[in-house]
Amino acid sequence: MFRGKFKIWPLKIYRYKEAVDEGGIESQLNKDRRAPNLKNRVDERTEAAVVQHAIDYPAHGQARTSNQLRKQGIFVSWSGVRSIWLRHNLACFKKRLRALEEKIAKEGIILTEAQVTVLERKKHDDQVSGEIETEHPGYLGSQ
């Protein structure tokens, strides 16, 4: 009856019943699907260098960051840079700028010329541009 109504295989029902009997329902609700594969991660020194470079030069993309770090003797691919940025929530330009602003607020660091330029560009982008008066909404798009 249960199998036919919900289309669940009997073996799966017995597995769930056995798991609930062992650890209770709470253990099944809070169970993580998969543990992270730590073998595929870079070492902490490389990861710290990538994060520091992202804060020092937020305008640099993945490829440029990889090339600049390679000049310093830290070898990481651009896809490795992206995966590190994703883990540290630095994947896009705005998030790297936010991390820079948080570091300025927390530590009161002295900005480099590149950081000042990027923050000025952000300030210019944040300013509201003038609105265009049209006869009705969508008028410019219909011409």
C-alpha cells in the first residue's frame, strides 16, 4: 500500500527505517549530504595569498590574479583562483570591493593607488544618473 501510493521502493523504506531507529529523526534532518574533498584544495599559504590579492587588487580578474601570483612564485590556475574566491565569497567585483571596504573599516589600512582608483570608480557608478522624461513608459524602447 505505502509503496504503491508514494512510489517508493521497499528497500529504500527499510533503509530509512533502520537509520531512524539508529539515530532518530533529528539525525536524518541535520545530516550533511557530502563531506568536502580536502585533497582537491590548495594549501593555506596559497589560499591566503589569493584572498589577500583579491583585497589588494579588487579589479583584477581570475586570469590576471593567477598571472600576478605566478610572478610572485605562487602557482595557482585561474580556475583555482575562482574556487578560492567562491569559498571566501569574493567571486564578483562588488563582493571584492565590499571585502576591501570592510577591511578598511576594521583595520584602518592605508590604501594603495589601485585601491583608491577602484573605490572612486565604485563611487562614480553608485551615483544616480538623471532620469529621462518620456511620454509614457516604454516609449524609448519602442522607437
